[in-house]
Amino acid sequence: MFNKVLIANRGEIALRIVRACKELGVKTVAIFSEADRNSLHVRMADESYCVGPPQSARSYLNIPNIISAAEVAGVDAIHPGYGFLSERETFAEICASHGFKFIGPPGPAIALMGDKASAKKRMEEAGVPVIPGSGIVESLEDAKAFCRTVGYPVLIKATAGGGGKGMRIVGREADLAAGLETASGEAQAAFGDGRVYVEKLLVHPRHIEVQVLADEFGHTIHVGERDCSVQKPGHQKLLEEAPAPRLPTEVREKLCWAAVRATRAAEYSNAGTLEFLVTDDGNFYFMEMNTRIQVEHPVTEVVYGIDLVRWQIRIAAGERLTVRQEDIKPRGHAIECRINAEDADKGFAPAAGKLGSVLLPGGPGIRVDTHIFSGAEVPPYYDSLLAKIIAYDRNRASAIARMRRALSETEIKGVMTTVPIHERILDSPSFAGANTHVTWLREEVLQPPAA
Ligand code: MV4
């Protein structure tokens, strides 16, 4: 086991990793920007180093300063958390070349999954369903021929895009040429790469992802699935739950095994998540693989009774994954609400400022992962996540009731937060009926249909 680990992150995930290290008897080194000098992860770590000014590019993305801190502190390993450098292959390689174990997958696996085209190709080779696509469009005639085979509506995507950027729906052949022109122009402007491809448009799919864990000896398991369909416009998750409701058992089993096959095909180790689009006809399609721990990992932890962050550290330290697939059985239901410093009534515009009184929920079946406290500064430089409230109970209806109770107890003065929109979501009959999908929030809650 490592003697000392540097956490190359901030906020709630940095605190989460510090806690996992402490429970393993591992010393912790925090890094912080000048804006985070009084942050909780700095206070909780055994040592801390300032790595630069508030701007991420000059601090949390400043590889030379982070590596220097690791050298000075004499750490054995570096945990990247999520965001920042967590999926940057070069960072993983630089850690290794400086003798620090990167707590995550091998660099080549990060690179393979970071390139959407290579990821999709590897999935097809592993027999994992992918969305039927045209491949890079070389001519209008080719595109027309593809669309005739799959039928309209179709979705044009930019190969350099991601997170929904550069997507355009085309409903009929007469609009295809203009759609391709516009999408390619926008992609060239946004990404410097105008290549586009066409896919069959999946109508109202759900975003369901599968957690996987693999040690460095080839032992790979899945740890069930999470439904992350409740997303803000702009493809940012707002609420996640496990297990995925309204998912037929045979679809769940096929989905999870496809994820294990895909992980094995990627020569992967450590924690990872495979994201799928799932349609009501029981089909599912690989979307992408995230080669990091995710924000929403706690809903999996509470339902399966497994500590994913601790396993990340143990796997990186060369331990065998002693959890067997047959031991993985979900108990109850968990929902996570992301409490962001954002105003949902103003397009989720981020808020910043000094917090006033902070009163966070507790009681049976409530976990709160957060770095905030009364009087804490919420800087404008980073993502707006303040806290994750995870409500766990024996079934979904009880978990919803428990989460509503927890939200009613939550007080965060000083900035607008997403507590009110979560209360609206949980009050929604279609949420209670698990009738959500990836555009549900925008279509049913933010812009509800005229009564
Ligand atoms: C799709 C789709 C429907 N059909 N592809 C958006 C982000 C990117 N990861 C892929 N996305 C989608 N691709 C086809 N062929 C619907 C979406 C989509 C979406 C996917 C996941 C989570 C949220 C989403 C919100 C809107 C659209």
C-alpha cells in the first residue's frame, strides 16, 4: 500500500479521496489554488501545497507545478479525481515517468477511450452494440444512401464534438444537404475539424451507465448500473439513481455484460464507467467510456455496499480485486441530487460568492458529500458543485420521499442553488413513474407542455 498520495483536485471529490486514504492509513497531500487556500480538503489533508493562481489553467491544470509538489512532498501516487487532468493521457504518462503511480487506468486505455471513433471501433470488435452510423461523411450521395437505410429522422454529429456539441437533427432528405453544410461549418469553427457523421436518431433514449472495476491482473467485474437521464440542457447531469428504474432484467444483464466485455477489450484497469443510450424497445447503444471515478459514484456505493474510491487506491497499489461478480447484488434504491450554485430559473447560470448559514441534511439513509461550510467562499473559477445529497432507502418510492425530506432540511444561504429544481423534479408525477429520458427535464419540467 502507498505511504503518501497527492490528490490533484479540489472540492468534494478531493475531500472524498482524502477520507479514503485516511481509512487506509495513507498520508495525504492536497494541492490548492490561491482561491482555495481555506478549502476543506486543504484543512483535512496532512500536507498542502499551493500550485498557482485561481485560474484552473494556472493551478489545477498546471502539470509542472503539480509534479513539483509531488516531488517535494515525496508521494508514491497521484489521484486525479474527476474533471481537470483525470482523463488526460499525457498526465498519466508524466506521473509514471516521474515515478508516481497514477491512480487510474493505463495511459493507452485513456487515449483509446478518449477518441470517440477508436472507442466505437473497439466496441464493435467486442460485440458491444453501437448506434448505427454512416462513418465520416465523404459525399452527399453517401449520406443520402445511409439515411435511406436507417430512415429519418437522423442526427448529424461532429467527429471532434462531444457532450452534444455540434449535433443537428434532420427530419427529411430534402434538408440533409443544408444540415450537413451547417453542422460541418459549426464543427470547423468550434473544433477546427469539420468532419461529421450521421446516425439514426434515437427517440427519447435514457442515459444508463455501468460501473466497472478491474484490477491489474485481468479480473474485471461490473458494479451495476445508474440512470443519469435527468440532465440539464447542455448535457450536464443533475440527478442520478441506482438501480435504473423500469429496466427489464434481461436488458440489465445484457447491458452489464456488454460493459464487462468492453472493459476487457480495452485492456483496462481501475474504475471506469460505460455510458449507453437505452431505448424503450430494450435496445442499448454504447456512447462513451469514462476512464475516471464519476461525480455520481456514491449511488453505486450505497446500493452495493462497496467503496469504489478505496478500491481505486488498492488496485493502483497492486492489490487483487477480491470482490466476486456473484457478490454484487443491489440492495434498495439510491438517488443523488447535485446541489450546484446555479439558478435553474436563469438557465442554470452559475452563482458565486460567500456562503452564509449552511445547514445540511442528515438522519437515516442520508449521505452528504460536500466541501462547503458556513461562511465558505464559492469561487467563480471552477464547476458549481457545492454538495451531493444521496438518499438511500429500501425502494425507489421511499428513496424519493427521503430525498424530499432531506431537501426540505437543506439551507445554503448566500447563493442561489439547485435545491428548488430538485424539489420540482421529485414532485413530478412522470419522475415518480420513472418516465424520464435525456430531454425530459427540458421538455417536461423547465418548459412544461401547455396544460
Ligand atoms: C444521441 C441521441 C439520440 N440519438 N445519438 C448527446 C451527448 C452525446 N454524448 C450523445 N448525445 C446524444 N446522442 C443518437 N443517435 C441523444 C443524445 C442526447 C443525450 C445523450 C445522453 C445524455 C443526454 C443527452 C441529451 C440530449 C441528447
